[in-house]
Amino acid sequence: MSPTRSLLRALPLFGTLALAALCGPAAAETGFTSDVPILHEEALEAGIDHSYTGGWEFFVGGGVASFDCNGDRRPDLVLAGGASPAAFYVNESPTGGALRFRRLDTGLDADDLTGVLGAYPIDIDNDRHTDLVLLRLGRNLVLKGGPDCSFEKANRSFAIDGGRAWSTALSATWEKDNRFPTIAIGNYVDRSAPGTPFGTCEPNQLLRPRPGETPDYSEPLALEPGHCALSMLFTDWNRSGKPDLRITNDRQYYRDGEEQLWQMAEDRPPRLYTKAQGWQRLTIWGMGIAETDFDADGLPEYALTSMGDTKIQKLDEEAGEDRPTYRDIAFERGATAHRPYTGGDHKPSTGWHSQFADINNDTLTDLFIAKGNVQAMPDFASFDPDNLLMGGFDQAFHERGEEAGVALPTRGRGAVIEDFNMDGMLDLLVVNREHPASLFRNLGAATDWGHRPMGNWVKIELDNGKINPAAVGALVSVRTGTRTQTRRLQIGGGHGSGHAGFVHVGLGVSERATIRVQWPDGEWSHPYRVFANQHVRIIRGEANARYWYPATP
Amino acid sequence: MTLRKMGFRAVSLGIFMGVTALAAADEPWAERTRELDALARLPSGVLSRAELDALTEIGKALFEANFTTLDGVGRPEATQAIDPTRRKHPREQVFFRTAGPDAGSCAACHNKPATGGAGDFVTNVFASEGFESADFDSLDPQFSSERGTNHLFGAGLVELLAREMSHDLQAIRGEALRQARAGGATVRLKLETKGVEFGFISADADGSVNLDELDGVDTDLVIRPFTQKGVMTSLRQFTVNAMNQHHGIQADERFGARWTGSDDFDGDGKAHEMSAAAVSALVAWQATLPAPTRQVPQVEGWAEAAERGEAKFTAFGCDSCHRPALPLESLSFADPGPFDLAGTLNDGQVPETAVYDFSLYDWAAALPRDDRGRVLVPLFGDLKRHVMTDNQIDALGNELLAQRFVERNIFQTAELWGVGSTGPYGHRNDFSTLDEIILAHGGNGRAARDAYADAAEADKSAVIAFLKTLVILP
């Protein structure tokens, strides 16, 4: 059965959810006074001409990986192609200038690069060349990164089987004292099971490294039950220092399923948090997870995309250290984003990739959501523009997608918010289904004489040493005045899309900041004093931060 | 450009005569400062002398104005912090001696020997970082650092020197990076500009720079020439800071809705307290204050003593930091400037800067030039920060707080021009004689201090005679 037909069966329940939300967000559209970034779409001019294509299996997926593959610290790209081969692009954008990418021929077998739904960058073998996991319809592919954007298949050398599943999600973390990362892979429908697709969600997989000097994942563990995961994220939700695994699942296909939180414990299989432990049943068409920490209290909030309402979950007052009870604050924050904000189509939206970032450098967290009809679902908006929900000083989000320029007639899927031209202003790439990817350059704020820069910023790269050199799992705390902002370095989340490299923090009008790092093993660094508008490198054990400067064009 | 093009609004009383229906605040006798609204828009382009005079007239009026609550004095819901920061609890009093607002006008403190000058000990201010709701009512240095009021004469030249030096230092960084990338190896270069050394910078082939060997300059290689710590980039940044701290008048360019979500961030009921154009007028007036000069009193023996004292000043090594002059390439002062960051208007935030040509002023045109045609700015400083204490001499290390990343015993070399007219002597303005402040030099100033201390009394006296010829003639 097609997703279109099957979705109709679920509409009555959805209708109840949607009606509540259609009453409008609690936050009125007043009071947004910060800069709205002008995002100029220039994919084709920049050399990126790539569409995510394919049939039913590729209605989901469409991810992108952003990471540096040639050592120049500019973020390069790998775009999933679905039925088309995944595409590799080397970033050749001049600093602060128009975006420019060069298509890279990796020499890899086109068959291996076909059927890719998602892509996540991660340095699995700690050699400081970022590796890549391509989530595929069928055998997942692990590519070992080398110099100058060279890649070689590493399933065998890393003893990662790759399976035969329809893989749609990934997250990774370094568990305590492990030399190599633990990798969770989320799977979707088991197409070979009786009765498929309904109630036939494939179990997910947990790949823990075996002891040794080289990566060895030859003993994968099944995470059952699987509920058709579309995004997963290792997250330290309770400030314990030990991340658990959160999974958002697509209710379209599961029976008796729900959102999941796996409790990770060393040397034993994960266990699901239960209702008795405070985990409340939530069933959504979960598509993407994004994490932030609005008030830097160490207890993160999560954006969960779905069909209709976006959820923003915050730990409830009834929650405890071992009690993950969440409440939805999307309505009070004006971030339900449940239907298109422009174009006249009042049917519910379909949300995919979500990502928090400060895209106008005003210190307030913004939220991007890629939107787009699954394919041609008549009960959902056909013109469903991506959301750019700008955080306001009134604690609410304000939709500014149209003004920014992202309200395009595309079916968005995966995305990445990234500073491609190293000017401190975040740009955006969106992978679209059956349509060329969109690449937006952030020009700054519009004025009557041109564009002007927005607030100050700092970008931070961590060096954790020999093991987990990119410091996955570290917490970066940036203090300006009385304000603290945090960023967690994570592999996972979004919709099939991952990022590695500099972490960006908007500083508003602050010209300097004090940075502390909680390294992945929990140790806090001393404070590093840095000035704004710098690329900062913090090398564990060094007294002072270093700055980094891009090569002049 | 005409004054009309610059957006001048008439501010004389006469313009209002005969108008029958005036809002209360527009009455000629209204208790507010009309010059705050005198400019409709930012000045731009190269200004003629007449235009500069008109602009600086407004700036001077603002500098001397006794601001009132109708102007926006007071910040009951905001602290004095440079970063916009709300108080946890509103304050009832408008004025507050330590955390501010602590002055009715700029000139209330900056008045020795004339408006724009320095201030007596009674005008000391308290430079707490103040990010928290600093209801500090104590003079305990763990809460604040007490600072004397500096004079502003020649400040425009100082900022121009700092800009050129910042540009030079950043160019050296760029060259180190270029060489490192080209050669594939680490390159270490000396950071030197206008004869002043700021340590070394090492660039790696991957584009990283190691900042461990910097000396006396911030890690972004921006010379911040203002305040005794040397932590403020520009007159514009200083002005925006001071208007908030000392008066509770908040400039839109930092405290406005764009950055705070409110047009009345300080919660005093007055929105849009200070426009960018008003800030520009204040900057223009301060920037064009004449440079201090030399004048030998018509007293028998003083000239001879001053000449001998200047030689001793050099012989003792005082001039290693108190450089008699630094060369300046250009007398064109652009506002907003190039090195301010968001929160203080900079040249990237406006379509066109205003340019003030200091050579239009006799005092600037008369400055000596070197053989390359560069103006020799006689500031007796190096715009560099130094350690000012050691184990024996630590009078200048009497604070407990670092300020803006600068440790407690480190201060920028005080420019000595004008020292014959006014203090402050020492950052707290608590030395009553030049002799005392010279003897308080420890750390990087210790050798010169010891040479002075060990000298014959006649030589020490001669140095004082020399220093007293460095005067402000407004």
C-alpha cells in the first residue's frame, strides 16, 4: 500500500491533533525586531545540481553530510540521491563570497552510491580523516576518509556488515573508555516481512566496538522493538554524563509503537524507558530530531518534526534524574509550524529535517524545518515551504521564511545549516525530493542600500586528542555577560543529515566571550578568553585557544 | 554637502517662537537636550570645515549638556554593563555613585583644564564589569576597579594611530599565514608596528595561529587605545558605553530593539534615547579636540631645565614606552570606524562613512612630519599594555578584578601629552605628584623608574620640569 493511501486511514486521529493546533500559536506575530537574514538561493550558480529521486522507498530520506574532507576546514558536502547516485562536492567558496562547489569523482562504484537515503560524517578510526556512513536501501556503506577527499570502502576493515535493511537514521557516541564510537542505526520498514508495510518495522541496530586497536563491529546488537525510526540521537537528556538514545518513529507503519528512549548502560544491552519511569507515550510521524538547550541548564529541549504539529519537548516539572517526562512547549513558543505560512494552502504541513541554530547571530536560538509533501498526499499541503522560525526576545519563535527567501515550491527533506563561505553567517543547504537541492547563501540583513552584517559570532573547533579527536559528545559553553549558550557536539539527529566541524555560536553585540569545554569524558576545561568574529581552535591541554583563518581567495 | 543634506535640524529657540501648539517637551524651556535630536541622519561623505564645525558644535553641546530624565537619564531596569543586561530588580534612584548613573553631563567629569579634559579624584568612576545586577554599594576592589577620568584632547589622532597599528599587525598575521601555507611549515613573525613591538605570532600551514607569544595586545590584534586598561576600540564605543554607564542614556546602535527586542531597554519610559547620529556628533567633537602641545612657562631656568629633563627622560629609558611621537599616515578620520564590532556602529553597517579631515584644523596641520611625510603625533605613549608591578613595586597592582580579559596589574602606557595640565596620575588618580607616579612604576617600567630614583635630585627635578611643559591648550 502506498503511503498516500495508508495515511488516509490515520487521518481521523490526526485531525484531532491538528484542530487544536490550527487555533494559532500562543505567541502573536509581534515584537520580532532582530535581523532577518536574507538567504539567497544559488545552488546552480554554485555548481550544485542534484536531486533526490526514486519511488516509494525514497519518499523518506534525502540527507546530506557536511564535513571537511580535504583539510582546508571548509565544509564539503555529500548529498544522498535515492535512486540516483549520491553526489560529493568539494567546497571552493571564497571567504565571504558567492558559494562555489566542485563535483568530486570519488572513483567509488556507482552502484554503491545508489540507494543512499542519509549520510553522516564521523571519524570512526580516530585518524583525523572524517569517515562517512551512507544509510542505504540495503547494505549500508562505510567509507573511510583519506587525504584530499579520498574515500575507500571500509565495511570489511571495520567489520561492519551493513545489513540488508532500509536504513534511515544514525547516531554515534563514544561510550566510556571505548576507543571507537558506538553507532546506532535506525531502520524503517522490513519490506520482506509478512503484511508489510504495516506493523513490520525492522529492529534497529547498535554497533558497539569490540576491544582492540582497530574498529571491529562484528557483534551488532538488535534494538527491539523497532518502530520505523526516521531519526535518532544520543543525548545526555538528564545531565548524567552518559547519553541515552532517543528515537523518533513514524507512526505511519508501526503498531503499538511510540517514541523511544533507550537507556544506555555500559557492558549491557540498552533498555527502553517505560511509562513507569515517566516516559510518556507519544505517537507522531516522527521525521527528525533537533536538540538545543534554551536556558543552558544542561537539560536539553528537542524539536520533533512530524506531519502537522512540530513538537518541542522540554522536561516537565514531574521529571527527575531518572524520569524522562516531557511536555510540549511548541504552542507556547509559537513553533508548531503546523501548516504553510504562505501560499494559501491551509492543509497541514509535513516536516522533515529540523535543526536549531542562530542564523542571525543575535544570541537567540532559531529553528529551521525542511518541509514538503511526502509525494502527492492530497490531505497535506502541496505547497509546503520550509520554515525559518526566528527566536525572539519575547521567548517565542517568529516565522520569517518568506522574508528570508526560503519559501520555495520544493519538497524539502534533509538539510544542513552551515557556514559554507566562512564569513560567520550561517548558510543553508536543503535536499529536495525530485527537485534540485537548494543552496542558500546568507547575505546578512537587508537595508535600503544593500545588505549589512548581523551580530557577532564565534566558531569553535575542538581537538580532544588521540581518541575521539573531534570531541563528539563534548559540551561547549560560551559566556557573554550574564548569558550562557551551550552547544553539544553530536553525530545524529536531523533527517538523514549530519554535520562535523566548527560549532557556530551567535554573540549579538558582545565583542568577546569566555568559553569552557566539557570534554567527552566529563572533564571541564579552564576558561578560554576569545574575541568575537573568530574561528577558534581549542586543543585539549593547551593553555590558550588558537585562532584559525581561511585562506584568502 | 550642505547642512541640510546632512540632516541638521534647527535647534535654536527662535525656530519655535510663534508656534502656538507645542508639545510639552518641545517648549523652548523644556527640561531636555534638544541637540539629541539635532541630526536627522548620520553624517556621511567628506565633510567641509563648515560642516565639521556645525557637527562638532552639536557634539560639544551634547558633551556639556546636563541630561535629564526627559532625555532618558536613568536605567532602572538595566545595568551599566557594556553588553545590554537587565537588572534583576528595578532601582528606585536615578543616580548611584558607584554603579552609575553617576553624572549629569560628560563635562561634569571631563573638565580639567577645559571641557573634554580630565577630572579630579572626585570624578573617579568604577569600572566594574557589571554584568550581574551590580547593586554594589561598596568601594571594595573586589567589586569594581576605581579609575580616574582621562582627558580626550588629541583622541582622534590616538584612534587613527590605533587603526593603522591594528591594520599593520593584522597584515603581519596575514603574511605569516601566507608564508606558512606556501611553505607547508610553521612561520613565526615579529609583530611590530610604528616601532612598537607586540611579541610574535606563529602561523601553521593549516591556517591556525598560535597566540601564546603576543605581548600587550588583544588576540584579535586590534589596538584598543582608550581607557587606562586599553580595552576600548574607538571613541564611538567609548561614547556608547559611557552614555549608558554614566547617564543611563542608551544608544540605539547597541541597546535598541534590533539587539534587545525593546526600544526602551532600560525601562525608564523613554524610547530611542540616543540615535546613531547623536553618537556621531559626540564622536566628531571628541575626535577633533586639539592635540596637547608643549609650552614652556616664561619662568627663568625652566626652558633649560626642561631641555635637560627631556634628555634625562630618554636616558632613563622612559621613552621606551612613553614614545615621544608615533608616525601617522593619514589625518582622515572615518566614522563609524573599521574595527568596531556589532553593538558599536562600524563601517560595514552604513552605506557610507563620514570622513573628518583633521588637516582642516590648524593644530593638526602644524604637527611635525617625518621624512616620509607622516604626521608625528606627540603623544608620549606606545598604545601598548604593560605589566606595571613586580614584587617590590606594586602600588599599581591594587585591584582584584581583571577587566576585559586584561589582568589586574596590566595597563596601557599612559599618554603623557597634557600631563603638565592635568592628571590623572595613576589609574586611580591617587598620586598627587608626577614624582610619586614615576616612582610607582614597577614591572616593565621598573628599570626606568630605578634610573630616575637613583638620579641626582637636579636631574629628577629636570624631568618634572620637562613633563610640565606637555600641556593642553584648548
